[in-house]
Amino acid sequence: MNQRYCILNPNGGPITIRISANNALRASGNFSIQTKSLDNWQVTEQWQQAAGDTGSSDHTVQTAPAALEGKAFAGLINCCALLANADMGAVEIQVLQNGVSLPLTKPMHWNLIGVPNCNSGNAQQFNTSLIFLTHQP
Amino acid sequence: MKKLTLLCSAFLLGSGALLQAQNTPDSDTAAYKFVLDYDVPESPAFTVLDLSPSNVLRGSAAKPAAVNLINQFAAGGKLQNGVALDFNPYFLLGGRMKSLNAYRQNYWLRFAANTQFSFATTNAVDEPGSMLYGTGLRFTFLDQHDILFDQELGPAIDRFLAPSQTGTVGGSETPTTVALGGSAKDSIDAVYKRVTDRVMKKSGWGISAGFASSGIVYNSILKSDSIHVQRYMTWVGVQYHFGNYFTVLGNVQGRYTFDHAPDNRAGIGIRGGTSKVNLILETVWASNSRPVYGGNVEVKLFGGLKYIFTLSTVSAGDAYAVRVKSSLRWNPGRPTN
């Protein structure tokens, strides 16, 4: 298990999470900010977000950047294919601050194949997470 | 009492007409259906081989299957029996689209996304050891009942698709296929039904076309001198749907072989009605036979009971005969039918 880290500026603007999906894939996730308490992660902020008809959507994290040090971002995402012929595509999650993508130690990018049709009752599901670290430039 | 009178009348009328039907050259009991199939086949390669596409490899299976097939071609190898493929060439060759909105706004992207390629092989019964193959393309030029243009569909699916739980920190990120929960699946099914019903209440055009060819590979060896094309088929289908009521359909079909005269057909039909009465009317012109005129009226009575009245022409030498059928159908399993 390689944990993913994201370095942000504690004095910068709010953190934005962007989810993108191409080929008209529907990608809809349940995301959260979690804080470690003893050995468990506790959800402190939670939202649902989908790539939508435009293929991309943004959500602004309510927790202030300075308070994100050591906290985790996690999401569980379900994908399905709206176009019967397009059962493959890519889903990506970006973390932005002041409109600029923040560096990640491992990209949050998935190339999906065999994505079930949305009317099949099935979906392709994957989990993702990262831990925030702060660094003042 | 009114229903009983109606039932008795229909039964008497039906009995008389059935007697009449027994004197016609063809007295099969099936109700009249369209002589011409107005839908351009989804898989032209299967149609040109007279095969059922039930074993078509779709979706994710198409890509590896196609790659295997290409490898066999490239190696000049022997084809396996019964290969059946049905896929979209645009996506298979790496084509991508940004989003659903791009699909809605770009006609050529939509055209590419809805183009279907099919390929099928089967054993040649008359030539032991040889193989028949069919290839086909299906194009959709216009579909004004494409549910992907509905503004509710995508956001509603997103709402029910979202997992009820959030992710776990450090959990596996490998995608896996999961079954959606009962309520999510039911909700998405309901969205599709609602959107489809709404779209079908709008008037609009649909235009599609297909082309297919079939041939034989002697001894199943893929070499240029062992492959012989035997048949070509083309279809053009046009339909206009009048919202709640009628659909007017037109279709031109051509079938060309090297050892027979071309068999060209053109037809126009009307299909539609209300929740109680359905009507089908059609005229078909064929290059190798006399025109066929026909139609039927299907009336839903009560308790799963239907009354069907059919008229169609059949050739009787140099003249026409009219075939009349009348029947009652009862399906106790579907009382609201």
C-alpha cells in the first residue's frame, strides 16, 4: 500500500476537488475529509460529487487549508457507461488551490475498461485517498 | 353486460373469419406483422448470414476478441468456428469524447459513437471445412428520440449512482464491478423509464442505414485466393414518430448476389395507436414479386383479452387474393394487457 500525499500552502486559498470523466462515463462519488483519532479515521466533512454532463465538476472543501495538515481526503466512486458503445474511459481527481493543481506523490487517474452500462444495475467502483501535508513557500 | 356483448360479437366475428382464413393458400395462425423489417438491423453481419446475434461479444469483450481476430488475420491462420463480434470502431480505435455535452453538441462525434461494426463467421454447411463470414456496418444519421439529449437523465443517474458510504484512507484503489443496491437500481430503472416515456411523446425523425457483405473462406484458410464474396445487402430506414399517436416508417432494402437477380424491396408503413387500440398498415414493393398490402387492428378488451383483425394480400397466380384473419388472444398472466 503506497499512501498518497498532497502538499498544500496553509496560507493559500481554499482547496478545490475536481472530478473529471470522459467518454460520457457517469462518475459519482462520496467524498470526505477525515481526521485521525487514535488508530481510526473520523469523517469531519462529507459531500457527494459527480463529473456530470460537462465531464467535470468542482467542489470547494470547507475545512481551511491550514487545518488540513495531517488530515486525509478519501472517496468512494461508482462509474457507469451512459453510451452503450463507450464502455471504456478515464476518471481523474485533481486537488487545486488558487486554481492550480497541487502536486501529488501518485496521480489520481484511472483508465477504466468494461464499465457496465448505467441501465445494467452494475457499476465499476474504486476507492481513493490521500493525506495532506502543508508547506509554506 | 356491455363487455359480455362485445366479447360474444368479437368471438362470432372471429369464428367466421377463421373459417374464411382456412381457405386461403397460407393459413398460418400468426397475426399479421410487418412484411418488411423497418428497423435497420443492429448487427448487419448477422443478418446477411441469417444468424441470430444472441452470441455477440459486446462491450469489454469486444476489444480483446477483435485483437485476437486481427492477430489471426495477420498470421494467415485458420479462423475458429463461430466468431461473433459487434463493436464500435471509433472507441475501439482509441477515439474519445470529452463529455455527454460534447456528444450532444457535435454531430460527427455522435455519428461516430453510434456507428456499429459487426463481424461473424459460421461453418459452411455445403462446403465442409469451409467457413462463411459476414461483415457489416450500421450508421445512425439522425435520431430525434435519443434519450441522451434528455437533461434529467445524467444528473438523476449521478444522484442514485453515488455510494452511500465514503472511501477509506489507504484502501485498495483497484476498480471492481459491483452490483448497485436494490433501491439505487430501482431508482435508475425508474429514471430510464420516465425519460424514455417522455422522449417517445415527442415527434421526431429517425434515419439509419446499414451495409453488409458475406462470403466464404474455402478450407477456412485466410488467403486472398481462398476468399470469395457471395452477397451484399443494404438497408436505409426512415421513420417519423408523431408523438403519442402514429409512427410512419419507410425502408429500402437491397440484396445482391452473384448468381441471382437482385432482390430489391421498398416499403412504407404506419404503426401506432392508443393504449387500447393498435394499428399497423403497410405496403411493400419488391423487384421479384408482386406488391403486398396489409395491416391489422389490435384491440385490447379486458382481463388480458385482445381482439385482432387482419387483412393482407397474397399472390394467387396472376391475381391477388385477400387473406382475412380474425382472432381472440387471451393471456391470463397479464390481465392489464
